[in-house]
Amino acid sequence: MKIHSTTTMIATSTVILASTAFRRGLSFTPTTTTLRRMASTSLSSTTSPPTTPPPKPKTRTRRILSGVQPTGSLHLGNYLGAIRQWVDFQNKETEPFEDENGFIVNTENYFCVVDLHAITMPHDPKELGESTLSSAALYLAAGIDPEKSRVFIQSHVAPHAELCWLLNCATPMNWLERMIQYKDKSAKAESSDSSVGVGLFTYPVLMAADILLYQAERVPVGEDQRQHLELARDITRRWNDLYCKGGAFKKRCKKAGIPSYPTFTEPEAMILSKGDGARVMSLSDGSSKMSKSDADDNSRINVLDPPKVIRQKVKKCKTDAAVGITWDDPERPEATNLLNIYLAVQPSDGSGKTRADIEEEVKDMTWGDFKPVLAEAIVEHLEPIQKRYKEVREDEEYLMGVLGDGADSANEIASKTLNAARVAMGFVARV
Ligand code: ADP
Ligand code: TRP
């Protein structure tokens, strides 16, 4: 799976980041790699005894954070564009490694169910709780492992809402007026004669708060969130510029007993490359994205749809009259989308078909031939997730335990950042 970042971090900022994280007082926990390294140092010491103890390896922590709104059921777009990417990252990149500056980097993954975001559009209080728990259970069922990642509910960590307010006051209105998601959602609401709440307008600021509270360096999301990530970066720069400079800032920090670093780390988006699930399109219109907010349930495949429903939805999905199924023809967005989905749901154990295999397989197929093949591939991919989901959702004690631990751990970090933000802004500390 190819992942590319929105920006290339320049070497100097990497150094600053690394040393900032180090200076933030992150504790040293010996990891497998570091223990091995220490063991090899002490072994070699049997031949020539060292006069001074070996220097402690310098360590730093990098955090990854992401979230999905618990509105309705999660669909294939959320799964392929976001959650599966989190799982891949968790499984492949959580091991400690040494960075270019000689720091041992320990990775911490945080995945939250962003229920405060879910109320930015009209919602049904009867359903919010179940959607929230169902989303959390789905994260775990899709492969998020509580031993490697923290899972929590956003509203269980109060600093999210408080930092959002502070950031709201530091964010120019016109930055938010430019947000595509806000323009789309408010235009839709207006056309159906309903008003939108202020929360929808400041939604991206809450998202920035989610990220900045954890000093998250990387944020795995789908393509549609790129603009929100850019906004979080702009807010970071503006904040650090407005409030974290000069002798007065240093004095406030000293008085509060905290180090005088810029409050926030600038985050980077992690977005899959095109076709890998970055943007899964609607089944009823290959040129608009698959979304929970589409009124037509047939436009999406929900991760928890039973096999029968998946088969029906694929059977009914929009296609075209051309013969043979081809990729990347701008005139045939539906064909490209369905082939992308077919490729994305191939088994990842090495037995899955490649793009070239698929091109060969489908080149002479009719839609009538291809649709059942696609439906079976989706069903097979989702079945184990659905089975695991059922087990997790039925074990409420386990689920609440994971979410409780996640919230405790999130709170610890988030409260520290919030305190630093309050000091930077100049609030009186509570004694
Ligand atoms: P929705 O648009 O369906 O309401 P969210 O806004 O809650 O979904 O998005 C949750 C995550 O899923 C985000 O990282 C988003 O980029 C990703 N995502 C949503 N829809 C798609 C899609 N159609 N294709 C790829 N990724 C998507
Ligand atoms: N706005 C994101 C979406 O609609 C969800 C989200 C909220 C999020 N807070 C976040 C994603 C923080 C990544 C990081 O998909």
C-alpha cells in the first residue's frame, strides 16, 4: 500500500521536531530494539571493560491520531480510506526504529470515535450512543489492537471541547468559510430549508483540536480530509506565532513550571494514493464519493451489511453500456470505481490478485459476469470483520474496558497540552 504525505518535511524541521519531542520530557522506556542494542553493548564490554557507562539512547515519541464520525453505519469508503489504513500502519510501523538524528522513535497510535463531530448535523439522541459503541467495536473488529493502539470516545476526553474553544478564538472566519465540506453540507441543508448550526462551521477547528492535543505528527485520513488537515497546520503556525514567542511567553511558562516550547506540533496528513481506497465512489454515481450522508442506502456498502444485501446492492449499482470493463477511462467512472473496490478487497496475504491479473480477468467480461465476482470478493473480505464485530459488540464489558483505558491515556496527554495552551494564551492558573 502506497502512502504519501501532503508535504515533505524539511530536514531542519525534522530536527526541531525530534528535539522538541525529546525535550518535552518523554520518558525512556526500553524497547525490544533498545534492549537488544544495550545487550550488544554490554556483551562487547567483556573484552574491553568500559570506563564510563554507555550513553542512554535518546528516545522520542511520535503520535498518530485519527477518527471517524459515528453517524449511521460505517461504509466501504470509511473502511478502505481510513480504518484499514490505520490497521496497516499499526501493524507495520509501530515497532521502534532509529531516525536520522539517532533518536529511538516509539510510536503511539490513538484512534477516536468523534462523537462531538457527529452532532454538527441534526442527530437522533436515541441512536448516538449505539452508533458510537458500534463504531468503536468496528475499529477493533477491523484489526485495531488495544495492545498497540488506544481507542477512545472523543466526548470522554473533555480537553477536546475546551481546546476547540481556544482555537476558535484564534482562527479567522474566512479560513473556515473556504472549507469545501462546510460549503457542501450547508448548501444541502439550505436547499432542504433547514438551518445549520454554528458547530458545523467550526467543525474543522474541533478536528484541529483533536489532532493538536496529542501533538500528532501524522494523521491517516481519506482524500476528502486533506483541506481540514491543511487548516490544522495553518492554525498551528498562527497559534505558535501569536502566543509562543518572546520573553513574556517564556516568563508565563516559567511561572507555570512548564517548558517554553511552541504549544503544538505541526501535523501531516497521510493519504493513500489514488485507487488504493483514498476515494471510494458512490454505487449510484461514480463521480460523487460514497458517503454516510447520502439518503440512498443503495449508494454505499456498509461494512455490516449482510452478504445478501451486499449482493443486491452490487447487482443494482450503476454501470454503463460499454462492452468489456476498463480502468481509468474518464468516460467510465463507475467502471474505475468498481475495479478499484475489487482490487482493494483482494486478500492481503499474498494470494490476492494484482491490478494486472484483474485487467486480464475482466477485459472481456460483461457487467453481468463481473458483478457477482465483485460481490463475492466484497462478501469474503467483510465476513471475518463482521464475525469479529459481533463478538466484540456483544462483550460490552471488554469494549467499555478498552474505551476506558483509551480515554485515561488520552486524557493524560490531552490535559498537558491544554494546560500549555492556556498558559500560552495567558489565562490565570488555578491554584
Ligand atoms: P462520511 O463522509 O461518510 O460521513 P466521514 O466524514 O466520517 O465519512 O469520514 C471518516 C473517514 O473516512 C475520513 O478519514 C474520510 O476521509 C474517510 N472517507 C469517507 N468517505 C470516504 C470515501 N468515499 N472514500 C475514501 N475515504 C472516505
Ligand atoms: N473530520 C473527519 C472526517 O469527517 C473526522 C475527524 C474528526 C478526524 N477529528 C479527526 C479525522 C481527527 C482525523 C483526525 O472524516
